[in-house]
Amino acid sequence: MAVILKTSLEEFGLNIPGTAYFDESTNHLYESFRVKGSKYFVAEQENEILGGVGLYPSDGLPEDTVELVKMYLASAHRGKGLGKTLMQKCITLAEELGYKNIYLESMPELSAAVSAYEKLGFKLLDKPIGNTGHYSCTIWMLYEISPC
């Protein structure tokens, strides 16, 4: 997954400080997602990793909010609905875990992803929340989980 993540950021010229490209956790996803309240979904087909996305209770977020993190797909698998499927899994899991909100950070260069987030119901915020360390991200979004 680290290769897909880093290759994706390189494609968009986003292999810069303040992004997931330089996160130490990017090279250690299995260990990073052993934290309570977190999970990382990996999509694979015939032993090929296609992409992934995770939920993580990032520092500084309100207790009822989890972050959607490291949402990346290999270029050959974008635009086919896989990202939507992975995000829906995260929304379902966040609700099952008792979270009320899902927060994410992105960048203008990833406009297709931002559009996909909006279609799922994520709303733009005026400023970041939490302490993700991704100071290069300039788009912040929040998804409010509807009560049953």
C-alpha cells in the first residue's frame, strides 16, 4: 500500500512535506492501525493490491470523530467505483464503532477525490480540526453520521 500511496502522490506532484508521503506510518500501516478505534481496508484482486483507505482516531479530534485516512487507489483502478465502496465500508464501520463524524483532509490537486467525498455527503469546513500533521492539506471535510 505504501507504494500505491507514494506513487499516487508523485503523480499529482504532492510528494511534499506535510502530506502522507512523509508520514512514518505510511511504511508501517499494519502496525499503525492496531490502535483501538482504527481499521484499514485493502482492496485486492487476484493477489494484486488495488488500493485502500482507513479510519483513525487522530490526535486532537473530538471524541466522537474519526479521520478517514490514506485513501489511495492504483491509477488503473480509479474511476470504477472502488473508492466509493471502500469509503462506504468506512462509514458503516465508523457508525458501528459509535462515531458521530468522519473528518478528512485533502488538497485541490486531488479534485476527483474531493468530488467523490462530496457525492457521499462530506461537507467542506473552513479550517482543520485535530492535529494530523498534514499542514500542506488545504481542504478539510466532515461527514455527519445520521442517527438511526
